[in-house]
Amino acid sequence: RSLLLRFCAVAQKRGPLKNSKLQLQSFSPYSRPTIVCSNLLLHRQARSLIAVSGQAIRPMSTSAAEATPPSPRESARLQELERRAKGARELLKKAGADFWIAPVGDPHMSEMPAERFERLEYLSGFSGSNGTGLFPADPEATPRLWTDGRYFVQAKQQLPPHWTLMKEGQGLDDKIDVWLPKNLAEGQAVALDPTLHSISFVLKLKEDLEAKGMKLVLVDDNIIDGVWGDARPSIASDPVKLHPLKYAGVSAAEKLREIRTEMATQNADYLIVSALDEVCYLFNLRGGDVPRTPVMLSYAVVFPEAEQGKSAEDASCALLFVDEAKITPDVRKALDEAKIQTKPYSEAFSVIGSLCADQEKKVWMPRDGTNFKLCDALGAERIKNASAKDSKWLDKPSPVAAMKAIKNEAEVAGMVEAHLKDGVALTRAFSKLEAKVRAGETITEVGVDELVTSSRAADPGFLDTSFDTIAGFGEHGAIVHYRASDESASKVTSESMLLVDSGGQYAEGTTDITRTMHFGTPTDEEKECFTRVLQGHIGMALATFPEDTPGFIVDAFARAPLWNAGLDYRHGTGHGVGAVLGVHEGPQRISTNYDCRVGLKKGMIVSNEPGYYKDGHFGIRIENLMVIVEKNTPNKFGGKSYLGFESLTWVPFQTSLVKADLLSDAELNYLNTYNQQVQDKILPRLQDKSDEAAKEWLIDPRNHCAADLKEMTKLPAYKDDTKGCQGGKKHLNFDEF
């Protein structure tokens, strides 16, 4: 009561309370009260009260008056998160800091870390693959989470009610490194674990904070680990394995020679490799330390060409820091043949520090992909003179990343085979799924995951899924990276659309595919939105562009059909994909991120995945993996090659979701041709006696053949109006002057 009265007293001075509904919510003794205010203007004016009282103030939703307390399970979850927060606050105060920065990631800047490193989820409940938490020592202050548009809905559902969501990439909230110097008080201190943040992030944040009279504290013993204690998961004990040369295409020795040649052109004495997929790629190794991604915890140092008279260690091509207990005899033999020495993973920081102690040695260490703890090895002198012409710190992107991104012939062939296997597995799975739904059988989103995964696992070359399956029915499809659980899973019916985003790790390659399906009669809105997304997918698939074109230019090919209808999506259109490695890899990216200037090159593999998400209703995404190829253009202006895409993914598009009058002749031809190619490639592989239903599903004209769609009407050059304003943005066009 006193809190509500205090709110009213202060708010009355800032704006009229008449006709403003106020509600005080407190669902458990472990969550602080929340004031819910229906007056949005008043809500914005009164947000400063958060700093005064530590209470959360948020706008009242239309259903706030009918808000119900959380379930017993949710109450228990919130209580456990508050217990963890209390322990973290105590340790943070002992560290002499006011705030703790908790990112998603591990010491190798991995997007999908092992469970042992899921510290942000442990503290906040948020399980997305991109996020940074700011946790205060003061229990009355507000914790915050920064994440991108893929996770806005998910974060609201998973975060405790007193956390504040900071929206990255929407022009609304500053990034955390910009926000902190603007909003902290002079004299306040921010603490972080130097193994979890890049060199560039820490150096910039330190400089900006100190300029405002604030302090950055580096804490080697992560405070979240102190709360987690013995319950913190351990790393898997799977052995390190060789990646066969028939799939790798190039031996580790050949890769090292190419890297050492590049080092010589840069006059580099040491190359420090810290990204897990880069280490595995370079040495043709695979591991089992990280679920869904076949890598092991490791660092590497590459030496320059050996000279006569040098010691055996100096004559080695490289050092590999790894858990040596996981090295099998055949792996040890291969490493010895390639002159790769191993040392314990735990010794990486000290050994690299010793190697770099000679300040005359030039060290190649990318500041954007290397954790700050390794920066200690550079020494103060190298860091101080980083911008000098004769700098002994070579701060350039890793040459291993660029080599890995461009697939050789063997890698492309392996990816082709993996996707054909995947097409067979998903044809079987989706045919069973549709039959179950149409028969009225009960199957939930979790059941969809199990059906898809078991179908893939039937292949002898299957290793693992490449990420946790996203199966979202109806409104869950609008959560871009939704993960179903037994508690949250919806039953899949014929009443709405189902989005399934999944992938597999096979011996030959890595897959990632999204299909959106409807097992009943879709609405006109669903069909139009699906068709716009399909047009976007086709637009990118048919694109031609000069070599080295940055991804943000190609991104517009996919968004243009959605923009014509006032639609858009809050994620990138394409990411790189590894060959039996990470399902997400760089350095290439196709998105609206104009800072990514990496040029697209022949041999790169990228996803093509435009989408549209109507919050609370449905989600649509269509995704194929594609390899970049050279196109036979009649001209080559500027002496450049012109590139395009070839599909690797072979699973049909559901044509019953297509609105015919929106497609151009070229788009219809692509749709017909693609679905026919799927049949040509997959039908001969459906040889089991149990495959009759899968064959019938694949050739069913109701779903996968566009030939019966009537005469098409070409898309207008432009429209004077738009049917929606996704994200609250206006969509513009040009008129003749």
C-alpha cells in the first residue's frame, strides 16, 4: 500500500492520474512488487521511480486486470533464481563492484557453449544464444538483459518480472558498452570475467568508464561459479577424433603450410587461435565437449617456418592445448606426423604468455575473437603501441576463419551428400507428422522434435543434431528461437501453422533447414504472409552479384517482397555454416548489419532464411542452405566474377500455403522447378518397404506441386499503400517527380 501511495504522490506531479488504472502485483515473497500502469505516458514519465524505490513499473496490458499468479512450478523457478541472485550479490560486493556483466559464451567466444558455461541462464533464466546481462549488487536496483530481435518475446517470458529487457538493433536502447558510461554514477565499478569478453570490448569499456570517473574490475573467479558450486556441470569426456581426409579435403599439414605462408607475408612470429571451430578445422580434429557442435575445448599457437639449428619445440608447426587424456593413439600419430605438439588445456595462458614474453616477437591475435585474459600475454608495451606502424601486435581477423569459410571440393561434396540424407529423413518425418495430425492423433511440439530427430538418427552417418530443434505451433512460431518443453509444448493441430527449424550433424556435413506447414485450411492472411516470405527466399536464391559483395547488400533481395507489404523480420537473412562444425560460422553474414563488410566468395555456404512473425498468432520462416557459385554471365564488368547461389537443401515447399496471384512467372517457375528437383533427388533414395507413405506425401499435388496453380499475375512495380508496419516502422517508396 505504501509503495502504491508513494507512486501516486510522485506521479501526480508529473501527469494527471484520472482514468489511469493502477494495479500492484506481488506473486511471491521472492519477487519484488510490480506496479502496473495503464497510462503509457505516465508510465514513461514515472520510470525514474525505479531508481528511487527499486520497484518495477510497466505498462498495463489489456489482460492485466485478469492477471493470474504464476503456477507452482513457475513460482519455484522464480524463488530459485532469487536465491541465486542473493548469493551473486554477496560475492559481487566482496569483489568491490556495483555491477556484474554476464554474457552468453565461454572463453572461446562460442555462440553455443557447453552447459558448464551457461552462466547467464543460471542467473537469469534466459536461455537464448545471444545476450548480455547486467546484474547489480544493490537488491533495489534493476537487473538488465541486452539481446537482439530473435529473443525479445522469449526474454519477456523467461526473465524474472523485475528484470528489464534492453532491445539491441532496434534504435531504441544503447548497447551495454555505450549504456554503462552514460548511466552509472561517478565512482561506481563494473566487474567482469576477463575470459568471457573480447579484447576489443574490454579495452573500449575500460577507456570509456575511466573517462567518466568509473572503474572496470577484472575478476578471475567468476562470481556465478561461486554460487553454482559443485552443482556446476562438468565437461564431457568424449575422446578427440580425426576428421577423415575424404571429407576434410586438405590435410592438417597443408593447412598449416598455407597459414604459415600468410603469417610470413604479415611478418608474424606467432598466430594465436582461440575459436574452437578454427582449432578443429585447422588440425582436422573433432570433439564432443560441446553439445550439437563437434569440437573440444582447445587453443592453438602456429609457429612460422622452422629454421636450421632451432630446438625441437621451435621446429614444431604448432602447439595444441587440449585435455591430453582425450587424445587417442591414432590422433596422437596424426599430430606427430604434422609436427603438432600438445600441452594441457590448463596451461594455455601461462605457455602463451611465456612465448610472447619477448616484446620483439610479432603476435597475431585478433582483438574481436580473443578473450581478454589472453591479452595479458601481449604485454603492456604491445597494447600501448597497437596502432603504431611497427606494432608487434597484429590485430587482424584470423586467417583460419577465412580459410574455413571457403569450402573445398571435398567439403562441398560432403555437404551435398549430408543434405540428401537430410532430405530423406525429413520427408519420412514430415509425412508421418502430417498423417498423425490429419488422423486426429495427439502430437505436441516436443513430439515433433522427437519425430524429426529419430528420423535423422536412423541414418548410419548421423552424429547429432546441429542445434536444438525449434518446433513452434501457432503463437509459439512467432518466438524466433522457441524451445518447447513438456510444460510449454502445444498440441499440433490443423488450426494454425507449424514452424520447424532443425538440423543434423552427419559424418559428411552439417545441415540447417526450416519449413513452415499448415495441415488444415490456412487463412488468407497466413497465405499472403507465407507467399511474401517465399518470394523473399526466391529473390535471394535467384540473385546475381559481383564477387566480394558484402552480405548486407544481398540481404535486400530477400526483404524487398516483404517490404512491399509493409512486413519485415528482426533477424539476419543468412549465416555461414561449417562442414561438420558449427551450424553458425563467420566471417560472412547476410543481414542488415552494415558494419559487416566481409565480401561473399565462391565456395562459401550460407543460409537463406527470410521470415515473418506475428506476435501471439504465428511465425513463418523458410530456410535452405546454399553454396555460392560462379555464374556464367555474358559480361564480367571490372574483370570480376559474378556469383549466385545453388541450393543444398532438398525438402519441398508446401504450395497449399501459396497465394497464386502474388507470384511472378519467374517465381512460379522457381517453385515448380525446385519441388520437381526435390522429387527427382529424394524419391530414388526412398527404398525401404515402409517408405510408401513418404513417397505419396512427396508427390502429393495438394502440397508440393505448383503446376496446378492457375495463371499468375506479376507483382506490381510498387504499391501506394502497405498492409502492415512491422516493428512500428513506416515503409516508403518512390514517386515520379
